[in-house]
Amino acid sequence: MSTRQPELFASDAVEVPSMFCEVAVPLPLRQRLTYAVPAGMVRHVQPGVRVIVPVGNQRLVGYVMASSPHAPDDVPLARIRPLFHLLEAEPVFPDELLRFLREAADYYLHPLGEVLRTAAPAVERRKGEDPTKPDRPGAKKQSLKARWTRVHEEVYVRLGDGVDRATKLRGDKQSELFAILAARGEVSITELKQQLKNPRPAIDALHGKGLITLEAREVPDDPFFGAPVPRDTPPALTPAQTDAVEAITQAVTHGERANFLLHGVTGSGKTEVYLRAMAAAAAKGRSAVLMLPEIALTPQLVARYRARFGDNLAVLHSGLKDDERHAMWRKLHRGECHVAIGARSAVFAPVKDLGLILVDEEHDPSFKQDDHFRYHGRDMALLRAHRAGVPCVLGSATPSVETYHAAMEGRYRLLSLPDRATNAAMPSIEIVDLKRVGPRGPTGHELLSLPLVRALEATLKRKEQAILFLNRRGFAPSVRCPRCAVSLECPSCSVTLVLHRRASALRCHYCDFNAPFANACITCGCTELTLIGVGTEKLEHALVSSFPGARIGRLDRDVASGMGAEEVLDKLRRGDLDVLVGTQMVTKGHDIARVTLVGVIAADATLAFPDFRATERTFQLLSQVAGRAGRREFPGHVVIQTWQPEHPVLLRAKTHDYEGFYRDEVSARAELGYPPFGRLAALKLDAPDEAQLQRTAAQMDELLRATADVKSHTVKVLGPAPSPIEKLRNRYRMQFLLRCTERPPLRRVLHHLVEHLDTFTQHDVRVAIDVDPVNML
Ligand code: ADP
Ligand code: ZN
């Protein structure tokens, strides 16, 4: 790198530059990069603007983080190179957001450049600008995209081949349009309409001159902005809603730094509280951001927000095309709309004058990002709101133990909605002991017990609807060869292959492995294979054959990527389905009057997870899915099948006793020193070579144990141990769990590790630091 220095100020200046800036680039670099600012740019260089800088022999887009008239002491002047140029004169990140991002990077000990890239995908992913394309787009994102895909025709405008970018044009509109195209390359007419008032005449004029070309292409619709939604009339609030809205509105109006926990049973009208609180912020000219789990972000739900806010709403979701995302980003950035809703990354919404952040279903584990920058959307919402000095509202029917604990300690103000808004009663819950009644009822199918079959029959007879929840998709979760005496495993992962019968395939649910299923063992050819367990596909089959007259539907990721989740749910809403079978996708948010029966096929599956939050997850899932039953005039009933009917968490769920569950759980956590009583960080290592991985883990262990806080037993180190899933995509995996009652000692140990990280990441070993981990697999 140093050999390139001499050309340094060749073009621009001979004397010492008058300004220096610190730049973050989208690379996993942990050191600061300092550049000299050429004289002509000094006026425009401010935190948040994008610049092109040299890094080694690459040119990268970076963000100015800070500027100063002084060069840093620790970098020799001769080694400081000038930045190449500015991408725009305005900061991409509002100051408030930029400072928050810096803190987020620090909290998670993650390279700042990568944090910025996570926060500004719309900006970074524009064509030709991202030299380090993220390599893992994430399976979930793709399936969501497919789930809502419908197409419409869109016209794209771009400069004609060989047109001189310096062409002089008559008329402001034309030159403005030309400048946009020269800078961006290609832009859709829809987006141009957002940037220029009535761009059509200018487009026609330039087209007539042969300067631009137009091309019509089919593009997928944004599912959330299809047909216009009529404005709704807000309902009169219930007394409990009124109290909650008043408390939050007060804090918004006075710009108070306050955290609220909105604890409301399913169907208690939390959404109406969010709507009012957001409207209150918007009325003050301030922005509100609402985050919710991606899976809950359905067109149905978004319509409720559109009906209230119309065009004053931006929806940030993973199905957006890049230029749509960019358009949303700009709308918010310019303060053209005040309300943003979206999944976890909405915590980075570049809103102007932030006034309020809300997190719906705050307990949901999907708020935690599980790769790259491993942030927790809810925790970051709290941090951002706190730093901005504005209120943060966390809402849930089943708050996380951490959140409820904070409310009990008085750190969050507790707002309760104890009853359903529609006056519907909570559903009755029946626990079916599979040991006693047997897993096979009158139909002979596994996991359709007698009480469940009777309940289904009664529901069908009343012409009402049922939802059956089972946490596994596919036909049979495991296929066993009696001759080899093993279950068929994925060749790249240490998990069993799942049989998908309709597709006649064996699939790994953790990687892309997919092999045709020829009804024979891959190893020995034996054809007497045993299918073990039940997945949603098998359950659907069992219902079709047991209830011939009934219309059965299925909703899981397999279906969602084909026919579309919304279509299945529409059918249920219209009454074209009698029974819907599905995975977690059926548990969230749906509000359908005729659904009166909910069946939980196997409550034991989540309880068995090797995770200290398994009990909590079970309680949450059971409460959520039970909350789908009997939301309106028809009373609801829930049947939970289990092999452990005496498990305390089932009894708490049966009586809708959140407080009881919380008391049980919090004392167990206190005993074990788990959150909220201890701070955790996981170190996750993986490598293609198992022996190398073990050597690296041993070295890391030595380093950790040599740190003062570990020596003094302030920080406990558990591990290294193989991860519960020992091999994933041909990489072996090990982990450490670090635990401490206070955060600072834990951070000291992690900082020490970060300083030596390079020594561990050789030989294709990867190390991820996961602060406040959620996924323990
Ligand atoms: P939650 O988000 O707490 O699960 P929702 O906001 O979906 O609950 O509300 C459940 C149902 O109650 C919805 O159909 C909603 O329209 C209705 N609802 C909410 N608030 C009121 C109210 N104040 N008066 C009448 N109906 C209401
Ligand atoms: Zn696999």
C-alpha cells in the first residue's frame, strides 16, 4: 500500500490539506480510514455524505463519518491519500441516524462499514456501486419475494448509446431529467414522477431528440401499493386503549425519552393504539417508525395502515425492488412522508425528525438478524429512540422475559389491554395427553387424536373454520433405513433429510440439498424405508382422506413460494377453506371471524429445543396461535396435543396466565444467570476442516482464559463445544458462550478478542461475535 503514496497530492494541492475526514467503507475493516479532502470539496464534506476513496488498489464507496482540520496523530501525513470525489452534496444519513449507527456498530463490535451497508441497502445496491456484493441473499427474502409476485408493465428511461453526458439542453425540466439519467443510468417512469413534477413532456422532448431510449418491461408489483385503499373511520377507543394512547401521545408531544410496554392480549386492539400514536407524531410534523416481524407484514395488515395514513406512509420490506426501495428511502429522507412501517431493518429508516418508534410483537425472534451484522431490531429501536430522546413502544401479547422484567423494575412503563377489543372472550383451551388417549384417533392417522378429530367434526358441522399448527414442513421429517440402521442425512449438514412427497424429493431444510426420492436408501438401496414423524404435508394428506367433504389448505414455506401465501389466506378469509394446516406462518396476526378451532399438533417440538428460551418460545407460540381462535362473535376453542401434559408452561398457556408463566420463567433464569440476570455473548466459529477448527477453538480458549475478567471469574466461559448443528453447508461449527452479570467486563473480554481476531481467522476459519444471541443452534 505504501508504494502508492507519492502521487498523493499530485493533482490537487502541494501544501498540507486544510481538512481531513474519517471514512467508513463497506468492508469488514475495523481500523479507521483517514483521507485528505481536496480544497474544492471542503465545503461539501460533512458526516453522512458518500465519497469515492482509494483503499489499497481498489476504489470504494464510503461514508464520511467525521471531519477535522487536523490529521490524526497516529497516521503519518505522507500516508494520507486524498479522496477521489463526492457522490452527492447532501448527506445520505441524517445526523441522528449516523450517530446511532456508530453506536450500534460499537455495541455489537461489528465493522462500521458493514453496519452502514446493512442500514442503507437502497443506496448501496444501486448498480455498479457495490464492489463487495453480499454473497448470501438469505433464503427467507427470496421466498417472500416469490410469495407476492404479480407483474405489471413499467417503462424505463435511459440515455441513448454514445450520448454525450455534457450535452447542453434548453429548459430546466429537460436538463434536470438529463442530469438524473446521466447520474443514475436508468430510471423507471414511476420513480421519475416522484422526482420531477409531470416529467412526460421532457421525456418526450428528449426522446424526440434521440437522446434517450425507452423500454417497457414486466416487473413485479409492490404488493402493498396495488389498488387504492379507502380511508377508514377510526373506532371509538376502549377505556384501556384510551389510557394507553394518552400516555404515549403525552410522551410524543413533550418529546419525552420514555419506554413503554404495551401488553395486550391477542385481539385487544394494540394496532389501533399504534395507529393513534403514529398519527399523533405525524400531527406534530415528526416521524414515526413501526417495526413488525416480516411474516406479519401482510398486504392485509398494511392495508390497515394505508387506510389511515394514505400516501403519508412508506413500507419497507424485503420484496421491494432496488429503485422502489430507493424511492421509499428518498421520500422518508426528504420528510415527504412521516410514517414508516417495515420489518427489522426499518429501525434504520432515514426519517426526518424522529418522534416515535414502535415495535409490534417485540418478543419475536425474527427481530434478531442471524448473519453478518447480528443486530436485534428491538434492542436497536430502544437505543435509537433513547439517543434521539423520543419514546419507544414495545407491544406484545406475550412479552419477552427481558422486556417484562424491565417493566416490572419500572424501567419501562406498563400499559395493559387485558380484554379483547371486540368483547369476544378468550378461547377455551384443552390439553390432550397423547400418552393417555394415543396419538392415533379413529382415523388411524398419527397425531390426529380422538379429541382433535371430534373437535374438527363439530367445527365442520357448524360450518366454521379450523387452523392446525405444526412446526415442521414436508411429509416426514426423517427417513430411516433399517438395514444401515441410520436416518438419511444431508451430505453437507449434520441434520436429517426431510421427505417431500408431492415433489418426490429428499430435502435439507438448512441448505439447498435436494435429491429425487426413489423410495430407496441412498447408501444400500434398501426399499423398506421407515418414514418417521409428521410434517405439514403428511398432515394435509391425513385430513384429506379422513374428512372427504372438507376443503383443506396448507400454508408453509413450500406453498408460499409457489402459489402464494396471500392466496391461501384469501381463500380462508372468503370461506373457501374449512381447515388450514401450516407452520408458524399460520400463527401470526390473522383476524378471521369464522376460525373457531385451533389445533396444536405437537406442543413438544419447541419444548425440545436446545435453547434456554425454549419454554418462553413455546408459551409465545401457543398463545399466538390460540389467539387466532374465536376473535369475533363465535367462541373459540383450542386443542393442544402433547406427550408432556404436566409441563408447567402448558398449564400456564391453558389459563392464559402470562404473569404466572413469567414468574416461573424468571426464577429459572435467575438461578441459571441467564438474561435478564446475565449478559450473554456467543462466539461462533466455523471451518471446512474439523481438526483446524478444533485447534483454533483451543487457541481462542487460551486467549479468553488469560483475560483478567475471565481469570477472576467475573466472566464465565462455556465451551468451546460443538454447536447443536455440528456441520452446516460443509463447514464444521463450534461455539463459546460468554456470560456475565454486568455488561462492561464482558465487553472488555470481547474487545480483547477483537484485537486478536486476525490470528483466529486464518486457514478459512470464520469467527462471528454474537452479542445477546438468540439462535443457539
Ligand atoms: P391486536 O393487534 O391487539 O391483536 P387488533 O388491533 O388486531 O388486535 O384488534 C382486534 C380487532 O378489534 C380488530 O378487528 C380491530 O378492528 C378491532 N378493534 C380494535 N380496537 C377497537 C375498538 N376500539 N372498537 C372496536 N373494535 C376495535
Ligand atoms: Zn444441508
